[in-house]
Amino acid sequence: MKIVLKEENAKLDAATEATNKLLKELDEKNKKADIKAEEVNGVTEACEAQRSQIEIERDQANKELQQALPYLRKAEDAVKSIK
């Protein structure tokens, strides 16, 4: 019985060691994943800020375009009237 118990304890110790090694590896990978997630969040925030700025610039450009279109049409009509 003691021999069986020693064998089982040896198996248990080996399994515990393997589990601890696996947990350590997983912890390291989780830390790396957390670092990457922070980087991605930073890039995402920068992209969102850039998108907002682009939308503001687009709206301004569209306003300026709408203001310029009547002058363009007048110029086109003037060119058409030249013979």
C-alpha cells in the first residue's frame, strides 16, 4: 500500500509541476496579451480622434463647395454665352 501511495504521490507531484509550469506560461501570455490590448486601444483612440477631425474637415469642405457651386454655374453659363 505504501508503494502504491508513493507512486501516486510521484504522479501527483509531476502533474502539479506540469500544471504550475502551464499556469506560468499562461500568465506570461496573458501579460503579453494585455500589453497588446493596451496598444490596440491606443491606436483605436487615435483613429477615432482622426476620424472625428476628418468628419469636421469634410463638413467644412462641403459647406465651402456649396458656397462655390453658384459661382461655378455662373462661370459655366458665361463661357457658354461666348460665341
